[in-house]
Amino acid sequence: MDKIENLLKQGVKIYYIENLNIQWMSYLCVHPKNENYFIFINKNDEPIRIYRNTIYKRFETRIRKSG
């Protein structure tokens, strides 16, 4: 399995289930002042700052390189 940093490219969408609804967020970048955070854009075009370890715990077992 690849590391998340190798799979995240600007514009890559991550889908997840929240309150029985499919949600998504699009990767934007690593936080410019703190590399421990990733910045995503949600479906409402609002920025979301997520701690690096949270991404690992939540998504690492589910992220696979497509194609």
C-alpha cells in the first residue's frame, strides 16, 4: 500500500460516509505553515484543515492507487 502523501495530488477527491450520507472533499495542499495538516475543500467550497494523523487513522486502510 502506498503512503497517503504519494497518493494525494491537488484535486484528488476522498469519499467518506457521514451520517449515512456519502460526502467528499477534494485535496488542495499541505498547510503552508504547519506540515502536520492537510487542507481539503469540501463540496461547499469551504476549506477544511485536517491533522495528518487523522487522515492516516481514518483513510489509510481504504486508500488504494486506482488503475
